[in-house]
Amino acid sequence: MNEKSEITLDLFELSEQNAKKLENHYKKIIKEYEIETGGIFEKFAELIERNWAVSINLKQSEINSFLISGVYRNMYGIIDEDLKELRLAHDVDISREDAAQNRMGIYYEKRKIFEDHFKDSDRFIYAAFNTGGPGLKKYGDFCLIIHRKEVEMFCSCAFLKKESISYVSNNRLNIDRLKRDTADRKSIHFLAALKHAKKIVDTPEKEWPGMVCSVKNYIEAVTTEEISIGHIGTVRLSKDSYERYYNYLYRVYSSQLEESEKIYLRTFKDMLKLLEKNRINKEIINDSGT
């Protein structure tokens, strides 16, 4: 592992500094292709600017914990809380760094190199730029949506063209490329349009949300904001998980459930009650976002 970088950057300042360059690049693309494309780039950018949000995907147990505690914690927040509990109860001595390495596994070194370059990085919350759809389901089936009006009130928010650790290679952070690939809240629609410029024309409008945010290709959002229940406007649930819940609910009274199915039923029911209690909208969607 390399020593901590002597360079301490402000990710959010970088995103603001790149905003004008993104806008100028976008305008250049528009000018070059406006006749051939019939205004499709402008339509895409305008749609993105109106409808964007930030999403965080959670597993079943994680969303219930969030709804109960009222605050979303990043990895370091969870580690600090757990280690404190272990020390008090059993005098267990595990370092924060060892705990993070064990949690992250093969991704730890790249994440560490990335974060060592930025101030306040232990407060970073990583999310996804979202214009519709189920978000990054590899992290969980339950997609928390923080709408644009809430994100615009955050003290900090930056967007990266790719996942942050992809800017690390050969144990080095490619700072120059990262600087070109970051956007703030006022320029994110330009970054999205530039990223997908070659695909926009040939992709039907209804498929744009899936193009912007999918497990294989997404724009990463980063903030140091403390995210509470009040920030969450909607939770998107997959149609499959919703139908499974009602199937299990029916089978409780018509046949028998396995223990794992009973657990799913109880935790899903608890989640629905917590969503209602906290006045959070639920949105049932399929994988295409409809």
C-alpha cells in the first residue's frame, strides 16, 4: 500500500471548476451535429436536467435499519459504531483500517488510494446519478431516491463520469482524467450528454434512464452530506419483490412457508409499515424502470 498522498484535493471544488469546460464542450458537440441529429442532444440534456435524482441501493435488512435509525451511514460510520460496541462489550481491539480492509476485500487498495487524495473522504457517501429505474441492483433491490430539489440543498455534491475507483490504476490516481470527468449539480446534464453522445441518437427515449444508470455503466455521485429519512422522496421496489411478498402473505393462510420465506415476509411487512410511518412514497417498477 502506498503512503498517504501529500496532495489533498477538494473533490467538490474540482467539480465546480470543471463546469464551464463541460458546458463549452457540450455546446461544441451541439454545433457540430445539430443538423444531423435534429436537436436530440438538447432534448436529452433538457430531460436529464429536469428529472435527475441521486439513488442509493440497499438490501432488505439495510433499508429497515436505515428507516429505524433515521440516518444513512457510510462504511466508516458503520465501522466506528460497530467497533465502539465491540470494545465496550468484549474489549475487542480491531483497527478502523483493518476493519475497512476486511469489509472491502479486493476493492480496498483502490478505494484507499482514491480517498487518500481528498479531504473529508472518510465522510464520503457514494451513490448513483439516476433519471429513472431500479438503480444499482448489485447493491440491493431497494432503491432510495433523493430528488433533485433535496440534492440541490446539500452542502456538497460531485458527479464522476465513472466509478471513482476506476480512476486508480498501477497504484496511482489519474488526477488529470478525474478533473476532466467531474461535474457539479449545475453541469451534470452536460456530463451525462457528453458521456452518452454516441448512443443518444440510436437509443429510444424510453431507454434513456437505463442507459444513464445501470450496473455496468453509471455516473457516480459523491457527497459528505448527512442523509436522513427526510431526504428520501421515494423508495423504488422491484415488481418481482413486491409480488413475492403478496404471494407469501397469501400462502401464510393457504399453505406452508419455509423459514426463509417467513423471514422475508416479516421484514418486507416491517419495511412497508416504516415507509408509511415516515410518509415515503413507494414506487413499484420492473427492471426497465416502468
